[in-house]
Amino acid sequence: MTFFGQFELQDEGTAFVDALQQRTSPFGSLQFYGSPFGDQNLERLLQLENTFERLSPLGIDPKFNRLALSAKVNALDYKFCVKDFQPNDFDSLVISTKDLSVDLYIGKGDPWKEILIAFLNRLSILGHMEKFNLRTSCSDFGFNPKECVVPVVDALIRAVTANQKLSCLNLSSAYWVEEHLPNIVKALEDHEGIRHLFVFNYPVEKDSRGRTSCPSLTRLLERNPNIRVLDSCGNLITDGSNKMLLMYFRNFFYQDSLDFRKESNTVRPFLVASTLMGFASAQFPLIATLLSHHTDLLCDFMKGPSPDVAGGNNVTVARTSPQSTSHSKRKRTKQAPRATKKHTTLAGDA
């Protein structure tokens, strides 16, 4: 539900909040601009526990900033002005949500570095974040990456490292981090939880022949097979080479193979067997990956296929190679390498 513009409830929201307090099931999503509620009812709404799947209180009075950031909801979208906070305001702030999207509005002359560092330090201490979307917007103000963002990037890296359950990090609207992405992705190489990193652009290097490459991104994909680096539209970010596409493909296969273990004992053998008999049979590294995840099925396979498998009841689930083969189910197209461009649209989390 969304309340647009200067919409106001006739009773300042009393009946609406009363009804929310009486609910026994989640309400879903609520977004509003300004406040259609009176102050007392807005305070009551922000203190409701486990009522909303997603809450987006935008443009509310700054006096409710701390209360809004502390809302006990599954997902929170919140925008606040840097000028309305002091660094010590975050010292005791309890951020309950595990899915947080914040947009910091920065005015000219605002001490945005100190405020953002204090906020990120608080996230480091709490350590329970699972999804984090950091956006910054400004008016009549320009960032100077060489002069001022390194301490902020360091604080961001500490926060990411401290939140090992973080599965999605969205920096696609924090443009000032681009130059420092190699340092950020280095912190993700051994990260246990990360699955998706969203960025606006990725810095590239050029050799003497003008060929582009992203060494830090290549190293990340080699060391962490669970991660995908995407742009804001969900397209894979690559350096334009077949080598990187193949790395993504092998990582997709690795993830699918792990997902097979979540299936029941009656379904999993069919998934593994059909994958082995499909395209994986032509690539030893894929066979090694698959069987390392399903060693308990090796003995069964040595005894021979079950009647159902022999009869051809195959289930094709693993992703196919980006190269054109007779088994290809998905085709990836290459685009001129602007380091970042975009080969495959994924339905990942945003």
C-alpha cells in the first residue's frame, strides 16, 4: 500500500493503526511520503512489531529518524538527511531489520563522511545484516574521491566483513565507490554469505594492445564461486572475455550442484544422474565439482542406473555452457567491453 503526495487520513490514522495492531498476520508492504499520520499515530506505527514485510517511511519529520531506523520489520527503506544526525546518534541505535536500504541526502557542506562512517560502524557492531542497499544523493555538491572517500570505503569494508550473513550488497547508487571496488571485492573473496554484488560500473585496466581486463573481478570469481557481480538491471558485469563468461558459468554450475543437496533423497539421484549424462560428461572439472558434492551417490551409480533413470526419466536442471553446443539451453551474447557490460539478465535479488 502506498500513500502518495500530501495524502492525509481523516482521523490522522487512528483507525488504520488500530487495525494494524489487531492483525495476526503480516500486513505486507507500506510506503508513504511525508506523513498522512498524526505524530502520535506515526510513533505507534513505527513501534509495531513484525507487522510489515517491508516499510518505506519517506520524508517524515527528522525527529522520527531513530525510531524509523529501529522499526521491527523484515525490510526497511529509509531516506534521511545527513544534517539531521550527529555521529554519536548511532552509538546506541538498535537496527532490527536484516534487510536495510538507506538513502543519504547530502547537502553542501554537510559532514557526510563522519555521519556515514558512524552509521557503518554501527552496522559492524550489530553484525546481523543479510541485505544492504546503500544509496547517496546530493544537491549542489560534488564528491571528490581522491580527497575524501577512502575512510568511508574502509568503514564499508569493515561493515561487510563483520556481517558474514550478508547475501546481497547493492552499491549501484553509491557512485563514489567505483574507483575503490577492487578493494571492496577483495574483502568479498572469503565472505561466507555474499551471493550478489550490485554496482553501477566497474573499473578496467587496458594492456598495450588496448585489451580490457578486470584483474580484481577475475580473482573474486576464482576465489568465491558463490558470488555474481551485477549492474542495477541484473546483468552480469564482465570484462567482455570468454574466459570470464566461462568462470561465471562454472560458478553457476557449482551453485546448482549445491542446490541439488536440498532436494529429497528420491529426487536428488535423478538430478545428479541426468546432469552427468548431459553436458557435464564432456567437462571433467564439472564432473569433479558435481561428484564432490554428492559422493554418497557414487556407490549407487557404480551399481548401475535405476530402472527409472535407464528408462529415460531425466530431469535437466543445470545451467548450460555460454558457448554454443548441442546442449545449450541458454545463450549469452557478448557486448563491447566497457568493463562492465552486460551479458546475461538474471532474476536475482535487487
